[in-house]
Amino acid sequence: MTPFEQAITAARDELISLTQDLIRIPTLNPPGTHYRDICEVLEARLASKGFECELIRATGTPGDSQKYPRWNVIARHKGPRTGDTIHFNSHHDVVEVGNGWTRDPFAAEYDAGDDRIYGRGACDMKGGLAASIIAAEAFIETCPDHAGTVEISATADEETGGYGGVAFLAEQGRFNHVDHVIIPEPLHKDRICLGHRGVWWAEIETHGRIAHGSMPFLGDSAIRHMGEVLAEMEATLWPLLAGKRTEMPVIPEGARSSTLNINAIHGGEPDQGPDYTGLPAPVVPDRCRITIDRRFLIEEDLSEVKAEITALMERIRARRPSFRYEIRDLFEVIPSMTDRDAPVVRTTAAAIERVLGTEAGYVVSPGTYDQKHIDRIGKLHNCIAYGPGVLELAHQPDEWIGVGDMLDSARVMGLVLGDILAK
């Protein structure tokens, strides 16, 4: 066993403890709680290990406020020799808890029987963050004369687009000097994630005319119009998307096709507060709105994706004379996929084979993550997602991370550091 592998093995209890400490900080997004708390915990730890640390607030970004400031931390360790910079980026925010838990979501309970740590964010992605820290610390300890620089960042708001985190840092030029990026998202320890599908979020609103509910013939129901939109999607759009297939190695299999999800629907008068005990007013709804989440493939063009929706709406208008609508863009991301011959891909694949004794798998994520900002804003294409955890556990009740998987991933990440910086 090499000195590095010995250091990783010896850090097992420390890895468990660090992961638990991170999970116990409820960095819920939205709204964005305890962001500075987790950054300060990481700053204290990494500064004690010789890293230079900087806390950065993404002032003015979506969601940033005095009550919920968007804090990020970057830690940097320079070796005595010149060389490349390797950056490990993890998001520190987690999604809402949701229902169905059988364990305390923020207790970070370690179950020795199955060697797992349970809690919101365990898999996505505080376990990956902890593994990258342990890997970096073990590498620096066993190779103090390394070349180049090791960077670790914990960033905000990935779950809501990443604009208060990696996007802000990329716009500030914080990746301009970086050569390699690994994002320890939970894509399984034997697989390298090369990128992600594209996304277009939009609001579709139908308009009607308000009238008394006892005389609906004097009004025009926006909800009925929206019902026609949903029926047309069922009849024509979903079958069309199911027939589109990509050569991207997207997982799971269902995501090899284009998809559309209706995130939300709102129609008629607004819901009243919990203190209101009366009945709703008898009115014909003059507005109805849906939010759509359209995931598209690298073979598709965004303009064509949008044109499909416009064409659908126009077909409805042709047969419903009073049909009026609006489409509002909310969010869009172009698909991203790193080349398999990129240096960070080849080095990580070799490390996986050495640690696990198996060839690395290559996948593409069904949803976007912060690679989009490093790629598009930072102009750095030598970027992958690689980390411990089972993708299907993300955002689920009783989310967990396997300690053995974290240790194996830490070994892989440490070998990548050694292959690039220890020469």
C-alpha cells in the first residue's frame, strides 16, 4: 500500500465526521439558509491544513439578500513547484426535505450495519465535497513538494441554477487560471460524467375574460384554454419527444430521449392565506399559467425546441377563436459534453481502473449542473463530474452516501492529483 493509500485509509473516521458535520448544517435552497455557516466551517478546516481561503459573496445575484446572502468559499494550496491547477468544485446547498423520511434528515446518522451516512445532502453532494477534501489533504500530506495548485470550492445555489455560485465566480474570472475541474456530483464511483442535456424553462399563460361563475357563458375560461394546451401536448408533443434519441450516453435510459415536465399550474383567483376561512369567489378565471421544464439533446437546436411550443400554441389558436397566450423564457442552458480525450477525462479513467480494477464508464447527466457555467462562462472545457453516490438517491427521502464509496472516490481523486501534480 502506497503512503497515499495509507493516508486515505487512516482518514476513514475523519471522512465520516466531516461528512456528518456538513450534513448537519441545513443549507436549504430555497431560500438559502446557513450558507455563510458552512463556508466558515470549511474555511476553518482548510486554513488549518495550509490552504489560503477566501469567502466570496455573490452580491446582487438571484436570491441574494441581507437575510439570505449567497456565500461561497475558495481554498487554494500552492506547491513549491510550478504546474497545473486542479480545482474541485462542490455545491453546498441542498433541496427541501420533503415527506417520507424515516430518519432525521439533518442528524447525519451513521449506520455501521450498512456503512452509510443518512441525511439531506449526503449524496447530493456533501459526501462528494468531503471526499474531495480528504483526497486533497492526503495528497498534500504525502506529496508536500508537489507542483502546481490544488483548489477546493464550495459554492451556492447549484440547485436553483448556480447563479449565486459558480456562474458568479466564472464571471469574476475565478476559473481563468484553472487547468482541470472535477465536480464530485453523485454519478457512481466507477463512472465519469462528461456533461449534461440542455434545458429550457418557460411559462405559458393563457388569457380569458372574467365573469360571474353563475353565468360562465359571459366570460372566457383561461383554465379551459389551458386544458386544450395540455391535451395537445398529450396528443402530439410527448409522442414527438419520445421519438427523439441521442448518441450522448445519458443516464438513466429514459433520458436518452427529449423530455418535458409540467413543473406547476396555477389558474383563477390566488390561494388565500391560512387565516382565511371563507369560500372562493364565483368568477370565471381570466388567467392560467403553467411552468414547463423542457430537457433537450445535443442534436437539437434551442430555437427549434422553442418553435415546437409556439407551433403547438398556434395550432390551438387556429381552432379556438378566442384563444390568447403568452410564452415567457425563464431559464435556458445549452447541452455540454467534454471530449473523452480531454486530459482530466483520461487521467480520471486511468485512476478508476487502478483503484477499482474496472474500466471507467462514460455517462451524461439527465439534468444540468455547474459544468454549464465553467464551460460557457469560464471557457474551460477540461471539466467533468466525478464523485461518490447513487444518482437516483438525489432529492429522495432517506438520502444516503456509502462510506466505502467515498473512500474509493477519494483514492481516485487523489491519484488524479498525483498523476498531474506529482511529476
